[in-house]
Amino acid sequence: MSQAIDQEVVHTHSEAAADEIARRVDEERARLRAAAGLVQVQQQFKRPVERPFTGAERGKVTMLIGGMTWKHDNMFRAVFEGCGYKCEALPVPDVPAFQIGKEFGNNGQCNPTYFTVGCLVQYLQGLEKQGLSRQDIVDSYVFFTAGSCGPCRFGMYEAEYRFALENAGFGGFRVLLFQQDDGIKAASGEAGLKFTVDFGMGMLNAMNVGDTLNDIIYQIRPFEVQRGETDRAFEEAGETLTRMLRERPPFEIVERAPTWAKGYLKSHDKFMRFWNSWGKVYENLYGKAYLEALEACRARINEVEVDRTKVKPVVKITGEFWASITEGDGNFNMFRFLEREGAQVIVEPVATWVAYLLCQAKARALNNKEVKAYGEQLAWYDFSGRLKREMAYQAKVLGFTVGESMWAHFYHRVGEKLGGLAHRLVDQRELARMAEPFYHRFARGGEGHLEVGKNVYYTVHHKCHMVLALKPFGCMPSSQSDGVQSAVINKFKDMIFLPIETSGEGEVNAHSRVQMALGEAKAKAKSEFETVLVSTGKSLDDIREYAADHPELKRPFYHVPHRQGIAGTAAQFVLHVNDMMNSRAGTWKRSQARLATPTKVA
């Protein structure tokens, strides 16, 4: 027994010695790493807890919004104010705002971050100059913006905004995101920003109206006869729509219902809330105030006189979301520059991005179906399990299909109410199919396959003479797309494609590059127009004289049918007027022939 005890003591001493040796080795390794400067303190990052925006602050705190076109921002502001919030739209960011963003922000950020947070800091500094203290500004204002995640820097914007605000002396300023609850709900659960039916449907209308106005203004302004008339008309139209979104009374079923039904509705709360919600949806989409405002805007815009015989190259804008939408220094004022250089611009609506997300989600559901089927490994005789899985998949696909159809329907409906001039949304499946040989549809980041798909689509279908891709400097997803475009251009020899990286500097260089590419597009548009004009057998003076005798041809909402293979507006117009002239001449000849033919007497 004593021998067993001695063996146990020896074993214990051996373990202790081994532990001591391991400890000394670890200490020596730590000393050597510290001496070499290799010691790193690892700490798990945690998102800072945002001071909540509470329901009690709703009438006191002003929400700041911005980052899109002035049409969108004004519409969004009107919806916020119509729902009882105090709201201000930030001005369009300029170069001084960009410099402020670089001063207080991290190095290496892309210009949407610098421009946006710089514009916000610039606005807050302006409030401070007006006499408000920094604490009053932090307490009385919040910034409401979009948030996301993903492989590009867009997923870090929120943190960069807070970092720059802290450096600028506005620490604790609240930045609230669309997809988060932490900065929106109070600890008590009372939301400072409530996503009601009126708010949601109002935002849907604001988005569609903003997209449509932004689309048609670039189709009308290049052909206006009186300079500046288009801008004046759209400002008045925008005021009409924002006033409607702000002042329209919310639908309440108890107020609209007949007297005999009010008692029943009040005593059946769930029934009343259900039909009240559907009534709000109907009122926002088909209400008299909304439709009358759209009709008034259409009538005002249709007063602008246009001359569609002006030959202009059509330039399609693609690229990174922010750079291809903003209208200021963030993309070198590119849209106005193109118009000054004699081009017609086709901008991209925000609705295309939403349609892309819906289509991608539906495609991923199909992809995941096969993965889940492999993972579950159901027996061949388990028909119940297979049926259950198939029904769940079909329900999900049906939901996405209905969502896609409804989104497109409501967007196109606004375009039709505002004159029918806005471009229709391109079929996302066709864009994916055209991009597939060059760019896989499930490659994530930025615009995904859209940049490649749009370039091919608008070239193959002769929808434009040139494609211009705008993106921030160093934008990873767009740089990846630009690398693929070289293979696209090699296949489509007549394609004119130009990528431009934007920043706060380099405007002259960017404009110079655009001018060179635009020279090719102008030559392409002029050749197309001359070919079309010769084919009609008429002179340009003949076309203009006929248009002068028919005032409806000078109205912006007059429908000119699109001819396959023709991109230019002037060429399309010449072909249409030629058909009208030939049709009228044929009618006149037939009537003269009938008069010259003697009538037979029975």
C-alpha cells in the first residue's frame, strides 16, 4: 500500500512540474512577443447603445433626412410632417461638406460617407452659429437614414457617421436606421417613430412619385423651347404633391361610416381595426385627394412646350446607388453637365433596386430549396414530409411573386397618372439572363449583376447611345463590375461604355473624359437621325412645319411610339410625324378619288 502511495506522490509531483514548465514557457513566450511588439489586445466590438427616440419627444425632436434627389427628399419630408413629426431635409451635399467629412471622418472612406456626414455636420454647425448650444442640438435633432450590411463599406456607414460626429463635437447625436429598433424604440416599448399604415403607404407614394418626377424631368428638359420652364413647372408640381402628402386627412372608418354602423364598429374593436387599415390603404392609393393632385401636376407639366426635333444622344446612367442618384457635387453635377453638353439623360429609379431585391430573394428561395432537400434527407416514401416542404416553398415563392407584381403595378400606375412618359421597370429576369455570361447573379456586393445587365440590355435593345457608370472612388463592387465590363465591350463592338469614379476632387478630369465619350455618342445619334430622315423622303423643315400646325405634337406628354432599333428621341419623332403625314395624304387622296368617281344610279 505504501508503494502505491509513493507512486501517486511521484505522479502528482510530475504533473506539478509539467504545469510549472508550461507556465514558465508561456511567460517567456509572452515576454518575447511583448519585446517584439507583437502583443495585441483583442476586444470584442459591441455596437454602442443609442439613446432612444421616444414617443414623448415626437413633437419636440426634429428628424433630419437626406441623401437622395430633392424630389424624393421633399416627398419624404411631407410624409413625416403629415404623420405628426417635425422634419427637415438636408441640403444637397457640396464640396465644402465633403471637406468637412474628410476632416472629421476616418481615412479611406468612399465619398457617399464623406458627403453625407459632412453635410450633416455642416448643417449642425449652422444651427450652432444661429445660437443653439451643442447639447440643445443633440437633444433636439436626430438623423434618420438607411442602414445595411454586406461586403462593401455601406455596412459601416452608421459607425462612421457617429465617429465623425464625435470628432466634430456632437458626441451623442442620434443616428437612427431604417432596419433597426434599438435607436427607435424606447425602453418602455413606446416607439418614437411608429410605422403605421398611413406612414408606410405615404412613403410608398412618396417613393413612386419622386422616382417618376425624377424620370420625366430629364426627358422633358432637354427639349424645352423656353429655357427654365421645365424647372418652374416641376417645382410647382412638387409643391402640389408635397402639400397633398402633408395636409391630406387620414382615413378613419368611424368618421366615414354611416351613423347606424358606428355603434357596431366601436363595440367590435378587432373588426374595426381590420377594415380601418384596409380603408387607409385604399385611401392612400385611390383616394380623391391623391388622384386629383396627380392630375393637377400632369396638367401643369403638360403646359411646357417642347421641340423633339433636337438631335441629342441618349445617355443611360448606371453605377453605385448613391453616386448614380445624387444631383450635386457628389457626382460632379453630372446630369446637368450632360444636358449642357447636349445630351438626354436616362436616370435609374429607386424602384429598380427594390425590384432587384425581390427578384433575388425569389431566386435564392429556389436555390435553397435544393439545399434544404439535400439536408433533410427525407425517405422516398415520406410523401407527407415532401408535400409539406413543397407547400412551404410554393407559399414563399407566391409571396415574392405577388410582391413583385404589386410593386411594379403601383410604380407604373403613378407613371401613367403623370402622363405615361416615365420608363417602365425593366424585367429583372431579363437583366439577370443578359448578365449571366459575364457576372453571376448571386455574386453579392453593390449593384450585383445590375451594372453589367443594364449595359447589355440598353445596348442590345437600342435604348441609348451611351452608358455612363458613376461610382465612388475605390468602390469595391463597382470596381469588380468594371473589370467584367471589358469582356462585355469586347463582345458588343458598337457599345459606348464609360465608368467614372467620383470624389470631391477631379471634376475637370471627369468632365473631360465624359466629353470624349459623348463625342462618339453624338456622332452615333446624328448618323442615326440622318439615316431616319433620308428614309422618310422629307426634309427637317417639312417635319417642323407639320409639328407647328399640330400643337399637340409640342406637348411633353404626347405619346411617340418607340421603334425597334432606334434610340434617339428626335429620330423616333421624325418617323412618327412621317407616318402621320403619309396617313393624312393617303386619306386626302382616297377622298378625292371618291369625289371623282361618278355615282351609279340604281
